[in-house]
Amino acid sequence: MPRSSSPRTLQSTPLRALAAIGLVALVPMLGCGNKAAPPPSPPSESAAEPAFENPGGMWMPHQLAQHGETLARLGVAFDPAALTDPTAFPLGAVVSLGGCSASFVSPQGLIITNHHCVIGALQHNSTQSRNLLADGFLASSLVEEPSAGPTARVYVTTAFTDVTSSMMTGLDAIEDPKARFEELGKRKTALETECTEAKPDHTCTIASYFGGAEFYRIEQLEIRDVRLVHAPHAGIGVFGGEVDNWRWPRHTGDYSFLRAYVGPDGKPADYAENNVPYQPPHHLKVATDPLAPGDFAMVAGYPGRTYRLNTSAEVRDAVEWFYPRTIERFAQEIALLKQLGEANPELAIKSASRMRRRANYHTNFQGMLDGLVKDGLAQRKTGLEKDLQSWIDADEARKAKWGTVLAQMEAAGEEKRAKRDHDSAVGEILEASTLLMVAMTIHEIAEARAGDDPSAKKDLAKVQQRMQAMSSSYEAALDKALLRLAIMRASSLPEDQQPTALIQALIGSASPTDEAAVNAALDKLFKKTKLGDEKARLDLLAKATPASLKKSNDSFVRLAATAQTLRKEATDRDARFEGTMAALRPAYIAALREFVAEPLSPDANGTLRITYGTVRGYAPSADAEPYAPFTTLREMVAKHTGEEPFAAPARILEAAKGEAGPYVDQALGDVPVNFLADLDITGGNSGSATLNGKGELIGLAFDGNYESIASDWLFMPDVTRSIHVDIRYVLWVMDAVDRAHHLLEEMGVKPQFAEQQAPVAAAAG
């Protein structure tokens, strides 16, 4: 359930291009779902005065050195200094899946994450006759664990190095914004290449913090053989669906298991039958102490994006342009995908990941807009910025350093707005068509290879895997329908904003008159391409040269040349804007840091972060009764209607009638299902380990409440809550419902129902 919410810069590298259309297994979301809901459980429990009022903050590991006293006071039983080292326990057990977070929970590379984070793996292994997306999956042994797909990855952070000086020295002497942006790119590439050449099994990334004021090199072991181990039935893993998405109370068993494999030599390798489970340096143990309201809770994971350090002008752009436009777009795409899936079950499977991602973003963005407008966060942001400017103007030294920085940033934004509708329409058309992005990627790889680009070989290997993976999600009818929708949306823009050259190249007319004409043109376009065939596109990817591509008769290969030209114009505009902001935003952040005069956490950027607080309910409005911080198994059973999205499988309903053993919370008198905490999380935190003061696993973060969605822009301590699946519910389902006893034992948990027999989740077949 992502909270990513800012206009996206058009991306030009082959891997980013593929990521944009979902060929990379990126699911930076916290939620999923469908249909009408029964009324929620009533609020309960009176609001007690909290022992800790969370100010918010997604902290970099080294920043935790400033929090030792607070952490100790809240109940951290180990030395808080351990949290400053991303390779030590417990952070060393926390990994990224390239869009979701996860954690090792056994010495044999067993990984726990959210159910919605393995949708790609379930889709990859599903057919109409064996739909793991619906039925779930359980491998009874290592040999039954199938590949999660050629693009599945596990990233284990091994180093975190400050490279600010290498990135920034002399940059202020470059006056031209585009040249400044390009120089930053060159330095970034050089530092990353230096790292990957020394450590070929690693992915090395230069990450920007505080708006480009600081840079760190993140080194991660890249594990390429990832296998599906266990996922519960959809009636457990996505119980409540889109109706309950971003809502409390929740009753969702949003968990699943993967396993990391390496070659027999212990090094990362592509999928092979003789690969062996990876042995991580650290793994988490399951908590044995009961969890109660007010207890310390901490999340470690890889949050995607927040925008708290953005200016009020950028908030205004989001409110007036990005959110309304994107909400409308996603609503149209969701309706289209639903229509296609109802007509053809195979398309429903192939579009499942995209459908859930779009539905989640649609709810998320509406919540962002509601929070920024109805809850007045945009107005508060403007007020805070006015206070900052007044503080700057009150001192001559501050005025000399920062007096005009906000005005200069606003001017840069105004220039970017002039072509934003045009550039967004180009991006939307390119993202709509898998084949068009494939064709453009083939062009880019061919050009990089011809220019002896050192990254071409590494990019080629990764792109080959992604083009293989698209076979499980590509369908011409789906591609064509989404492309048609994007064309019709672009043609409805004001004439001066329409990407007429791209529309002309696609359908032979710059002004489509009706959908029938567009359909006929697209039918012709798709008939004259071979890129839908896996072998054909892989052969072309491996052998194409710029000269051979110019002679190609493939319709999409020819179309890609026009698309590249238009995208370059857009990326050049972005480069000028980003180059300007590279000089301005660090100055703005420097003023803000001095003005705030207390520790400031950088915006989320997909790198390892820690957030901490307490288990705690909330009142959804000032005059409402507060919600209790736990939901229970009895409530889930009562919520079951037998119809999606409240259709629990029969086996969990049957198991719920019996004894629940040690998984019962004595205070609740029932098995806890989900709980709330006042933790600061966002998209990318899906699957993050939730830990107690001993560093033990108490749950998994998987969602947030609707009232706090806009906290990506401004943290709201009264209502910002993270939603977690309680590890006791996970263990009970594994034990009493799915009989995953071998996995429990691997995690160091003694099964309580091993002597009983019952149906289990769909097994490997």
C-alpha cells in the first residue's frame, strides 16, 4: 500500500523503463482488494495518556546514536548502539525485495514478508487450473519450492558509506543546470561502477538524502535465486480486500514466505536445481512475550518515498494537478482491467499484480488529496514555510545565505509546469504498452553496446531476465486496451499539450476521432510485431545494432525511435529542473535544519530506515471514541460473509471453532489478528519486521490508516498509525490451518497441532 505521491520524472535507463511498466517485480505497496463491506467493529477502549508521543521520523541507522536514551527509556533491552550498524543484529536480518521489505527468520534463508509482496511470485506460478493467487501455496520440502520468477531479488545490505564529498565538491561552480545534473550523474555512475567492479555480486547505489545535501553509497548482496515457500489462501492473505484497504479495524493475514538460494559455492547465482539455501549472517527469532497496549514497537525496513521536505509550492502542484489527474487515470485503468478480467479469466491472472497496484494507489492518492485539502495539511505546510521565511528575513546573515532560495525554487517549478501535461501524457503512453517499452529498451541496449558503455553488459543480463519474466503477464489484448486508453486520454488534453507526434506515429493520425478508428490502427500495429514472442525479443535484444534497428520492419521497433525522441525532450526538461534544484534544495534544507534546531530525519528514499514508538489505538476524529489497538480472530469470523472480499476459507472457520493453544492473548481472550502502533511508515515498508524491545519478531507492517495517508507530506502524531499482522495470528494459521509445521520448526517454534489432520494450502504440483 504505497504512499508514493509525487509527479514521476520520466526515466530513461533500460531497467527503469521496464520497472515503470511492471516488468520488474516492484510492489511498493501496503494493501490490496473488492466489494461492499459489513459495518466495521465499533471503537472501544478509552484513550489513555500515552507514555510516548511519537514526533515521526524514518531514521538512518547512524542517526539512532542520538536516540539511545529515548530507546532505553521505552524498553529496548539490547544496546541501542547496535541499531547504528546496518550489518549487525537485528538490522542485518532485514532485507529489501526491491519494492517491499522482508526479514530472514531461519539460518536456512527463510524469509517472511507480506502476502501482497509475493503476488508476482504467485502469478508467475499460476494457471487457470492451478490459481495460487486464490488458493495459496505450501511447499512441503525444499525440492517443492518453485522459483519466484527470474526478476525476483533479495538485497542484503552490507555497507553504508558517506560519499557526499565525492558527489558535491566543485559542483557549485557549474552554472548550467543541465550540465550540473549530468555531472552529478557521471559521478554517481563512476562511484557505483567502481563498487560493482570490485564486488560483482553486489548492487551498489548512490542514494541522495536531505534533497541532495548528503549522499551515501549503499552496497547490497544481490541474491538472484528466490523461491516461493508459503502463502495463505487469499481469503486470509487479502481478507477485506480493497474495502478494508487503509482502514481500521482490519482482520488480514498479510504474510507469506520466500527463501533465498545461492550457488553451491555460497555465491549468488541464477536459478538452478543444485543451488542451496543462503545462510544469512543474522536471522530474527519469534517473540515469546505477550504484546500489550503501550508496549515498545520498532519497524526496520526500506520505505519508498515521502515528501516532508518539499516546499509548499510542490504541495500545491500535488493538490491541484498530480493527485486529481492520477486518481482519474487509475480509476479508468481499474475499470478497464476489471472489465477485461471478467470477460477472460486468463487476463484476470495476467493483470492481477497491476490491478492490485492500481487499486491500492487509487485509494492512497485519494487519501493524500483528502488529507492535504480537507484536513488542511497543505495550508499548514504553507504556514510553516512562511514562518521559515520570516526567520530567514529576521537576520542579515541568514538573508545572505538563504533569502531568495524559496523564490528561486518556485521559479524553477513554474518553468516545469509549462509542459507537464504533455510530458506526463508521453510517459503514460509509454508505460501503457509493454511492447513499446520493450522496443525502446532494445534500442537503448543496442546504443549502449555500440558505444562501449561499460554498463551495457550488466544491463543486458538483467533486461534479459525481465523480458523472460514478462511472458507470465503479457497478453496482446491487455497491452492493446491499456495503450488505447492512454491515447484517448492524451488526445483529450488541450491542443498545445497533446503529444501529437507520438499519437501520429501510433495510429497514423494526430487527432483520433473515435475508439473504433484507434482500435483498427492498433490492430494493425500489433499484427506487424514479433516482440510478443519471448524468443524473438530475446534474440533481438542480444544481437541488435543501431544500424539493424533502423532497417527493421517491426512496427514497435520503428515506433520506438519516435518515442525515444519525445522522451529525450521530456528528460532534458527534467534534467534542467533537477540541475537547478541540485543547487537550491540543499540550501533550503540547510535553512530548515537550522530553523528546526532538533534532529531531522531525511525523506524516505528506498534505503534502510528505523522507526519506533508504541502499540497504540487512536480516535479517528476529535469527537469519536478511540479504537482499540488489537483485532481478534472472533471478529474476523464474524466479519465473514462468504462473498468477496470477506470470504474466509472453510478450513480457517473450522479451525477457529477449536482451541487456539498458546496463540491466545490472555487479556483479549482470543487470538490477536492485527494491531496498531504509532510508527512512521510508508510504501516500501510492506513486509517490514515489527520488533519488540528484545529485537524479536512481533509482527509485520502491512498498512496504515486512512486518516494518516497524507502524513507522507506532514506527520500527524494524533492519527498516524501503522497496521501490523500479529505474529501470533501468523503462527496460529500456519499451525492450526495450513499445517506448515516444518516451517514453524525451522523458525524455532514448536507446533501445537501437529498430531491433527486438516486440509492445507495448495501444495506444489
